[in-house]
Amino acid sequence: MHSIEVVLAMLLAVVASGYLVRTVPLSIPLPLVQIALGAGVSAVSIHSVVLDPEIFFLLFLPPLLFLDGWRIPKSGLFRDKAIILELAFGLVVFTVIGAGFLIHWMIPVMPLAVAFALAAIVSPTDPVAVSSIAARVPIPKRLMHILEGESLLNDASGLVCFRFAVAAAVTGSFSIGSASLTLIWVTLAGLGVGVGVTLGVSYAQSWLSRHFGEESGSPILVNLLTPFGAYLVAERLDASGILAAVAAGVSMSYVELTGRALATTRVQRAAVWETVQFSLNGIMFVLLGEQLPGILRRAAASVEETGHLSAWWLPVYALAIGAILTLLRFCWVWAAWQLSLFMARRRGQPQQKPGWRIIAAMSLAGVRGAITLAGVLTLPLLLPDGSAFPARDLVIFLAAAVILLSLLLASVGLPRLLNGLTLPDEPAGRREEDRARHEAATAAIAAIEAARHALSDERAADADLYTNAAVRVLADYQRRIDDEAVPGTVAAEYLRRADRAEVALRLAALQAEREAIFQLARESEISDEVSRKLVRQIDLMEARYR
């Protein structure tokens, strides 16, 4: 019963954080507010939550990574694949080696293998934290796509490096050949499992639906279970469940292009996923805040392991490690971008050289999150000879401190770096949207004409009725095509303002319709069933315009 009460308290903290972040005058990221509320839950709770990392990985990461992979723009992911791979794999190895040696030099009592383990677990950036920061800071689209792609892929490389570093600390041996082969298998098998599970589930669901039909909520439930299936299958094959969940999400975006799902299913599914994403994101950071007081107490108790008597050395170490990680990331980002520019020049492709503010912003945007905390908590308690794992509590504290520092640094530094930064317009997206609208309107006009002729032939008595209805519907689509044919930037901007004005008027009309229906239901003029049916139709129309 106590566990259920703690879960309910955390869910209430997530709800409260959504309101608090809007009332605080400063631009404080939502994760920091949720961490603070989690610390408050820990202060008033009698028992602390025992966080099982394996359960944490299974319950929280698959759906969130699946959704991120589903929604990330694929054009940006493949366009910047070179720099994303350099950050997701090269930067992780660079961080593990560079930060590992520096941490061991700074804290000599921490064995080198343990220092490597700490560097490995703080090397992956967190897609949830990156998205939370982006919600409060206007990050350029292309930069955001690179950060999202990096954070989706570097979890596997970071966790593999962490696993081998821990194994080296426990056994005292390490094989770079075995580590390389394992990384290749973990990556390729994880990606393959994710793609295979999504395609297999989609095919099976389509076959069953055609032959037996399905309940209205069945596609949504299957969609929710898909990332868990991909994660569990990959883990059973000793592959990366994290990459499997990401690949399943990316594959799902292509499955969606078949258009098999009904419109109502897509609307309902989007609402369900929004709720799942908000709840799981919030609980992850509330859990982090709930764990922090206990982590701090255990780290303060073990400070003598470092050879110091004062617990004030703990924040000194944390700040130093945070600075090391930021500096290493800055160096790698600069070198990776220079390499990309050099390769582009060799191919004869003109590339704009990024300013130092963009490189600095990419360095500060390397935010760590719950993946780091869950990973570091998997450190074993004892070595094979029965002795305690060296500096375990200190490593856990430093990892948690790096998470907080990266969140604070990004929330304070990114707005100042990006403030007033003039970014080139991205006309490609607008051109693609205009072309898609034109093609869709043309296809709609042809379909309306075909349907009108078919219906008129079937029901000759209603021919005039269908003709008049077709004229009204065709007028709307024809206006879209005529609007796009108007040349000139000023004219195009005027038409877009006219569209916005029309949407505002339609929304006002829909709101009035809804209020009238509610009023009739309150006065018992219509039944609840009729009221819900009509209001749902209005809500779907409003969702279209919003």
C-alpha cells in the first residue's frame, strides 16, 4: 500500500510541476522543478523508494524512446547522419578515455576502471532532458535535430562502455577486441530487432483486422505494447533494447505512411501518447529528486575514501567533472564540424561555417538525465572476493551531480548564447508544405468529381443535390490552389494571415456550437448520448484547425 501512495504522490508532483513551471517568473526547465518536487516527496515520505534499475529501464525508457524515434524528422536525421554518428559513438569513446584518465588523476583513490565507468555513464545525453530544455529555449531546428539524433543513439554506446568498465573493475581484465565486437553486435542486432518487431506486429495486426475485425481500442493498445516487445526481444538476444525501441519508433513512422489507421484512431492515439509521455517524463525526474537526498547522505558518509575530511570536496569534484565533460564535448563538436566542412568542400557542396556560439550551444546542450542515474545504480555492491565495490557511493553521487549541473548549465547558458542570434530562414519546409497542400487539393478535387458522378448515376433523383454539394466543397479546394498561384512574398504572407483569420473565426464558431450543445444538455433538452456524439464531432473539427 505504501508503494501505491508514493506513486500517487509522484504523479501529483508531476501535475503540480506543470503549473509551477508556468508561475515561476524565471525560465526554469521543467525537469528542475520536478527534481525539486521529488526531493520534497522524499522529505515528507517515511520510506524511500527502492529504485530497481532493470525495472526502471523496462517501464520508462522503451515507450519514451519509441515515441522520440517515431516523431524525429527523418530528413534531418539522414541529412546529418555523419555528425550524429560522430557524436553518438566517437564522442562517447573520446569522453570515456579523456574524462576517465582525468577523474582518476583528480581522485587517485578511485581505480582507473571505476573512473572509466563513471565517465561512460555520464557520456550519453538524455533525449527526454534535451526535449525539456528545448521546450523553454528557442533552439534552431537543425541543431535540435542533431541533438535528438545523438541522444537517441549514444545510450547504447555509453552503456556498453559502462558495462565493460564495470567488468574490468570486477575482474581486473579488459579486451578491446571483445568490446568492439560486442558494440557492433549490440548496435546492429538492436536496430534489426526494432525494425523487425514493428514490421511484424503491423503485418500481423493488419491481417487479423482484415479477417476478424478488431475493437476500437485494440490498435492503440498494440501500439503502446510494441516498444516493450522490441526492448524485451533485444535484451533476450543480448542486444541493445534501447536501440531496439528507437528503431521500432523510426520504423513506425514509415508504417504510418501506409495510411492503414483510421482518422479517429490517430486522434485518440495521439492523446494517449501525449499523456504517457508527460507522465513518464515527469516521474523520471521526480524519481531522480526523490533519490538525491539518500545519494547525498551516502556520498558524504564515504568522503573519507577520497582522503579528505570535509564533505565540501564533493561539490568541488562535481564541478570539476562537469567542466571536464563540457570542455571535451566542445573540442569534439568543433573537430567534428570542421571535418564535416572539409568533406563537404571536397564534394563541392557549399556549407555555411558555424559560429562559435552555435558550437558552444551544442556543447552546453549535452544534458544528462535519468538514463545516467538508472545506469549508475546498477553498479554491484561487492567484488568477487566479498569486498565492497570501490567508491560506489561516490560514483553515484558524482553522476547525479553531473545531471543537475548539466540541466542548470543548459537552462542558464543556452538562452544567453542563442539570444539575438540571427539564423537563416528554412524555406525548404515551407516549400514542401505548399507543394503538399497543392497536391492534396488537386487529388481532392479529382476525387470529389469522381464521387459526384458515381453518386449521381446511382441516385438520379438526387443529381442536383450532389452537384450543389460538390460545388460548395470544390470551392474550398479550388481556393487553396488559387491562393498558392499568387506570386510574391507579400501576397503569400497576406494569404497566410487571411488563413489565420479564417481559422480564428472557425474556432470561435465551433466554441459557440459546443456551448449551445452543453446548454441544451444541462437543460435536459437533449440526452447525454446525443450531447457526447455532437461534442466529439466538434472536437475533431477543432483539432483539425488547431
